[in-house]
Amino acid sequence: MKVYYSEAHREHNPPFEVFEGGIQVPVFECPERMDRILGALRHSGWADIMPPEDVGLDPILAVHNADYIEYLRTAFDDWQRDGGELGARYASPVLIPAAFPPRRSAGKPRSIGARAGYYTMDLSAPIVAGTYRAAVESAQCAVSAAKAVAAGERVAYALCRPPGHHAGRDYCGGYCYLNNASIAARWLSLIGKVAVLDIDYHAGNGTQDIFYESADVLTISIHANPATHYPSFMGYADEIGEGIGRGRHRNFPLPSHTGDADYLRAFGEALELIRNFSPRALVVSAGMDIHVGDPLGDFDVTTEGIGEIGRRIVALGLPTVVAQEGGYNTDALGANVVSFLSAFA
Amino acid sequence: MKVYYSEAHREHNPPFEVFEGGIQVPVFECPERMDRILGALRHSGWADIMPPEDVGLDPILAVHNADYIEYLRTAFDDWQRDGGELGARYASPVLIPAAFPPRRSAGKPRSIGARAGYYTMDLSAPIVAGTYRAAVESAQCAVSAAKAVAAGERVAYALCRPPGHHAGRDYCGGYCYLNNASIAARWLSLIGKVAVLDIDYHAGNGTQDIFYESADVLTISIHANPATHYPSFMGYADEIGEGIGRGRHRNFPLPSHTGDADYLRAFGEALELIRNFSPRALVVSAGMDIHVGDPLGDFDVTTEGIGEIGRRIVALGLPTVVAQEGGYNTDALGANVVSFLSAFA
């Protein structure tokens, strides 16, 4: 199996994020995650790990606004040069916004802090010197996997870090800066209809946002109830797309402690929607934080359950790009990814 | 001079706020500010300090959305009961949101953290147990001052804490929860046209928001350039009101290190607008952070300059409510307030 992976992610290693209550916390989405996955893949015997192709920015700009990409490219340098509003008195090694566009404001971000607030939805998308390059290389992994699948591969795995599914058309959030799965899906849509299936524990609000008014890409997310869990503002069952995209988005919010059986029941409904859509290709946003031991989730899905999810996706018989999303129990992450992918191998 | 003041503010004493870069900082807007002002007023000989009248919530609900007031009333108890998404693992004594409504989301805040993000524009409006009561009593001070002026007093001073001018129709931010000056202005508008003049260093975005489509209340704010300073998203010169309110809002952004002469020049333009509007009464959002020594500002206005501002307002000959806003150099705060008010005394 072709596995696309870039070492550039190591330079994206923010010192902290900020949780509700204003608490600094070490970033759960850490470089060690990749080492755990790489180790398990190398053990598997079937992983052909290679760097991504440089496909430029065009596939990214097909999904994200140009002003947002320019912000990401320049944000950290601007932050280093200009600092916060109060300058050196309250210096921080990482760009995290503290003010966000109030309702009914015209939105005229000028200072770097205000631009950060404009292009960011939360305090869990900190930006450091290596963030932009890591995010671009991560997206290149997804595009490389899409190209491999378009060229005839049954499956290709983009070992993406940072992940992508919370990033919207023009905002970052939740460890995500560029929406890797959406970039792959938009690229694949050149050859026909595409379905995106998001199994990360958290709702794929960014993917929902990007394709919400698109008819040619079906997006489905199975996730924790946003009434109680991040991303809170999106991911509800009644959000089904708009305009020509109406009916082309579906959310499956599931309760806390959802185990294998209940998960697979909702998952079966999602697969049925995909079959009815008859896509030419599939992109899977593969978060492993549905696993019972995840520190940011509360589902009870087992490693075996994750393997069964993989087998049922294989049974769809579609050319498939798998893009890595979340999963924060580093001890279990390698085994979960291998369990998921082995049905394809 | 009638001075309205409530001791309830002491229970609003959050342990920290969060600045750009995710840095916890002690709250500049602290109870000591009131003690400094009270001390100077008691020395003045002309201050008649009294508690506010309980005028109920109606004057507040004439300005703020009922759902927002209900949020403020219940937020801290909900936070104590439910905690953050990850519960007791990351407990905090203060409610500060970490996620904000992304663009194009439908806005369905359910969890207390998400509701906080929905009703808050930044990380400088922390909520503790006493916040709601302090904010209501602060607003009652403003209404009491408005009633005194309506009853014939030449001037009345609302010694408001927390301050108010950053609070919009349905959001808090920048140390502000209820917009005291706007509540007083809306109450006074029952007797005729009202002008609100905001001299705080930071743009009065909340007051701008509340009256942006109103013809009967002229709002003017003189402040630091939002291109470089908080509140960043509002306060630009081309924001002049909408609909029937078009032409009834004016912003005067001024550069860093604006001193007495340049300040008074812009201020003169603002006074001319007020004269042309011929209001029945005036409300002044009196922030003292324009003073040269303020830790959150970079203007060079002197204590004597602040006295001159007061004298020129007196020369308008209008019944005037003065509502305290910012001012964070506690050593200078008492002298600056007395300098400003003594022209009225």
C-alpha cells in the first residue's frame, strides 16, 4: 500500500494550546503520533512509505480562499515581527488569537492578532514557525494519494499531520489548518463524483463547510454529539447541505460510550447513502479517537471494531484515499491504524 | 454631585484573563480601581456617593437580547456544574471560552463552553460567581444616574464596575458585560434625543453595535486606531451607522502618542456633531486610559488635558450622565476622574 508521509510535520510542534477556562495544556496533537503510526506500519510488511509529490498550491486553492492561505503563509513571521498588541511585555512563542469578530462587525482584521482571530475558530490551532510548511506538505500527501488512486491504485494512505477536517474554507481550528481530505476529494472530483466519509470522533465541520453547497461531493460525518462535544457549532443531524448541495451532507451524532455494535449500525446507514450516491471514488477522514482509550473522546469502539469499519469500507469496492485525522492515545494509535488499513492491504 | 456606586463589584474579581499568544495575565480591570476613584472622590468635597436604585431588568432588556441576559445570569452556575468538555481533568475557576462560532455555522450553542463562545468576543471577559450581580448593579448605577438627570440634576456620575462600552446587543468582551452607557442612553431617550460620547482609549464597539440602526441616539467614539489596537474589528472611520441610523454614528481613530492638542482637535469635531444633533441629554463613556501613563494605552493625554475635556463637555450645556469605563493606571485613576468631573462640580 502506498503511504505518503512528510517529515516536515516535526517543525509543527506548538508548546501549548488553551482549553475552556483559559487553561494552557500541552498539545495532544503531537509529533509522537506519527512515530507511533510509522512504527506500526513498518512492522506490517505491506506499507510502502514515500514522500509526497510537490503538486504546488493549486489543489489547495481549489478548496481554501486565497486570502486565508496567504494569512497562513505569513502569520508566524508577522507575529514574530509585530507581536501582540502590548508587544514584548506579553510575548509568547506561539500565535493564538484572543479576540474574534463580534456579530455584525464588518470584519476588517489588520493587526496580526486580529487576523488570527478572523481566520481561527478556537484556541487549539496554534501557529509556530513550521506550521505552514507542515500543513502544505500534509495536504501534498493527500493530493499524492488522490493521484495514486486516480492512476489505478485500489487504495492509498495519506499519513497527514497536521490533520485537516476542522479547517473550513477560510479558517483553521482544532489542530487543523488545511483540509487534507477535502483537498483530495476536490482533486478526485475531476474524474467523477466523490464521497467523503469522516469517522473521526469529532464532527468534520470543515469538510461540511467546504462542500456544503456542492452537488458532486457527498460528505458524511459520524461523530460525538456536538451538543456536548467539540466542534459544538456544527455537526447536528439537521444540517444536510444547501442549494444544489441540499441532501449531499449528512451528520450522524452518536452518544457517549457508543460501542462497536451501535457504531456499526450508524455506519451501515452511512455506507448505504454512499452506495446510493454511486461515487467514482471515496475519501476517508480516518480519525482513531473513536477508540475506547482516547483522552479526547468517550466512545467505546475497540481496535477490532476499527478493523471491521475498514473491512466494510473495502466492501464498497471503491478506489479509496485514506487521510489520517485525529487519534490521541499514542499507545493505541499504531495498532488502530494498522487494524483499519489491513483490510485494504 | 450625585455619584452612584455599588459594592457588588467586589465579587467580580476574576483570577486572570488571556492575552494574544495564549498567555494568562492578571486582570487589569480590578476592584482596586474603584477604591482609587472612591478615595479621590471623598477627598474632593463635592461627591455625594450613594447606592443605585433597584430599577429591575427592564432598562437592561431595552438594550440587550433576553437570551444573552439569561446566559449571563446562569453561565457561572452552569460552568461550575458542567465544567469544560473534558470535565474535571482541566478544571478552571473561571469561565473563558475556547471555541467561537465559525463563519457560516448556524450557531447552535448547547454546552456551556459553546454558549460562552457564542456570547463572548474575546478572552478578556472572564465570568466568575459574582459577575452577573456586579454587572447588573453597575448597570443600575447608570440608570440611577439617568433618572437623576431626567429629574433635573445637571450631571450625575455612575461609578460603574464592570465597565460596559465593549458589550454589544448579545455579547460580552473587553471587561464589559452590560453596556451601562447604552442602557442609560436608551432610558434617557424616553425624554428626547440623546448623544453618547465615548472618550475611552478603546473604540466603543458595543455602543456602536447597539445604536447602529437608531436615529434617536447619536453615538461618537474617539479612540486608538483599531487597525493596531483592540477591539480591532470595529471602530473604523467609515462606520457611520446603517438604515435610519445612517450618519448617526461616528468614529475618530487617533494615532499612537496623541497628546492634548491633537486629542482636543478631534474632540472639537465631535462636540460640533453633538451640537448639530441638538440632543436633549448626553451620556459620556468616560475611560481614563487615554492618560499618558496607562498600561493598556499609548496616548499622551495629561491629567490637565482630561480636565479640559471635562470643561468643554460642560460648555455644551447638556444634562449629562457620566459612566465610568476603563483606565488601568491605578496610581493616576483617582486624580484623572476628579480632574474630569471637577468642571461639573
